[in-house]
Amino acid sequence: MNIHEYQAKELLKKHGVKIQEGIVASTADEALEAAKKLNAETGTSWYVIKAQIHAGGRGKGTVNETGSHGVVLAKSLDTVPTIAGAILGGTLVTHQTGPAGKKVNKVLIAQDVYYPGDSAPKEYYMGILLDRAKGCNVIMASTEGGMDIEEVAENSPEKIIKEWIDPKVGLQGFQARKVAFKLGLEGNAFKEMVKFIFSLYKAYESSDSSMFEINPVLKTSDNKILAVDAKVNLDDNALMRHPDLLALRDVTEEDPAEVEAGKFGLSYVKLDGNVGCMVNGAGLAMATMDIIKLSGGEPANFLDVGGSANAETVEAGFRIILQDPNVKAILINIFGGIVRCDRVANGVVEAYKKIGNISIPIIVRLQGTNAEEGAKIIDESGLAVHSAILLKDAAAKVQEVLG
Ligand code: GDP
Ligand code: MN
């Protein structure tokens, strides 16, 4: 699960990470109030107005309706409402959002930390993520902050510093010092960076995150080390341990069909193809997508109904797949282990009748306990549903209905 920059910064601050302070606002009036409050609290008289969406590249992105960028500097209090107004409610398109962009519902009014006239601000990159191959977390840092890190990784990989953390002993002092040293820091800035890395790692571990990306980390001319941006990805499997973090979920940022699927305990990922599929088990779902490709189709989605393929989940699955106008056929591939094929077949027939206006062919392949009975139920239902027991027959039927 992703969270917004303003929420991520609160999480960091709670663990002692120094951040660029800010206050979130949903309207131009609130933005002005936020700026006044920020002025009283931090003394800043310039403000950075930042669109809050779950995507990066906001600074270079453009709001369709107004042409404003997604991160804008306001050099006086009275320009804050106008600038915020040109971002709020608009559709921000960045290289990470795709051409459809994302609607901006909130802006963060942040203090300006690049002091006017400051000749020596320096931006760094810092990320923490799980290295699955090595089975431990890795801190990644670079002197090339503020830039697209994927570009740095491709063009000058030597500029990316990596430090792997042994999960049994945690982050060690020498490791944090090594990173700060390799970033070329000395004196107070060095000490501040070591503290920054420790607090950041603590925030990462205690929130069960799977990715942190702080780009840029700023060194001011008076040697403060601050998180100016913050991207946090929390591990979904650990969210039950963090009800406070789960409460930060913003479903408006997620794909509506995927949110709907989640309500029924279905794992759904939309893809661009023409054959929808509904399968029990992630491995079988992957294999079914391969079968679709081999039959000349393209999978329109990944959909794992999990262990419980009953009338209710099948109906939910149908409805979600049918929302996609590209779908020309649906392949249901269920292995009846604990769940019996005849029950699944009845569920399919029931769901099919309940939805009523399904105009595309459905191929149901049931294998396992009571497979024959299941196929019989499908064949005798009188509906435009084709049954198959062998996977190669199901594939042939997909090929046939696609023409
Ligand atoms: P992103 O474009 O979505 O990654 O958003 P960031 O939060 O990284 O901001 C984009 C850029 O805005 C940064 O790289 C900075 O150059 C600039 N920026 C952010 N905060 C400030 C600030 O306080 N003052 C000034 N002058 N620029 C800032
Ligand atoms: Mn950034």
C-alpha cells in the first residue's frame, strides 16, 4: 500500500527524521491558512505547494486544466491561494501517472528549505528497500539527488551506493558512517546524515515498509539534512499490525476494479488483453494466462478467486471482468480440490443467470473432484457456456470463440 507524501513525512518525523515541514490543505482557503500557520511556526515566507498524488515526477508534471506544474514555489503569502487553486481539483500528468493523469484532491503547503540566496544546497537520493534475492534490506544512496534514480542506475551505476543490512543485527554505526562518507560529507553534515540514516531506518523497520524513497534529501548551507520528498510503500501483509497506517489508505488513488475485487477477497490485476480469466490459485492463474496466449488470445486480467470458488465470488469475478470493454471471452479454470467441481459449476450457472446479459462466450474448465458432474451441469444448463475438462480442450475452445 502506498501513502501520500504528507502522510509519509509524518511517519518519518515520528521517528526523528528531520523533514521539510508542511501542512496539508484541500481548498485554496485552507492553503492560505496553512501558509500563515507555517509562517508562524517556522518563520518561512516562501512556500512550496505540492500536489498530493501517489506518483512522482510532480515537479515536472503538468495539470491539464491550468498548465500549472505539480510542485510550485510561492514567493509571497497572497499568491498561495491562486497557485493552490490551479493545482487542486485538476488532473496532474507526470511520467509516472500515464497519460490519463491523476486527480489532485489535496496539496501540501511546505516551508521553503532552499533558502533564498543559498549558494550551497545539495540534493541527495536515499532509498531503503527489501532485496529479496539477498533476503535483507538494502540502503541505496546517491549524490545524484533530485534526478530520476532509474536514469542514474542505467547511465552511471557507479554513483549508486549500496549497503546491505543484516536483519539479525540491524543497521550498524559503521554502515551509516560508510554511506555518509561515500556521499562526500564531512563535519556537522556528516554527523547529521548519520543521524538521518538511523532515524530513517528505524521508521522503515518499525512500519514494516517494503520501500522508502527520499528524493531529494537536502543538505542546506547550514548543514541540516532534511527529507524534502518522501515515497513510502507499506507491506500489505503486515498492515494488520498497523491499524494506524492502514487508516491512511486512499482508495481514490487505486484502480476501482481492483478495490472492488479486494472487497470479495479476490486478487485482481487488470491487463490489456481480450480474454478474461477467473482461476483458483495464483500459480494456476499464471499458467492459465500462458494458455490464453498459446491459444492466440491475450489475457485481460489476472484473477485469483482463492480457495472459495462459490456463486458469490464467481458472480463478483464475472462483474469485475465484464467491466472491461476489451474482453471478448472468459476462461474459468478451477481445480476442484477441497471445493468440488459440481458446486463450482452450479455457482457459475447461478451467477450467469443472475447477471443476465452476458453476451460473450464463457469457457469453463473444471478438473478435480466431481469434474464429470461439473461438466454435465454446465452442458445441461442451456446457457452459452462451454465446458471442458482437459486444459487443451479449453484452449482449443478459446481459440475457436476468438475466431
Ligand atoms: P517530485 O517531482 O514528485 O519528485 O516532487 P519533489 O518533492 O521531489 O519536488 C520536486 C522538486 O521541487 C525538488 O527536486 C526541488 O528541486 C523542488 N523543491 C522542493 N522543495 C523545495 C523548496 O523548499 N524550495 C525550492 N526552491 N524548491 C523546492
Ligand atoms: Mn521527488
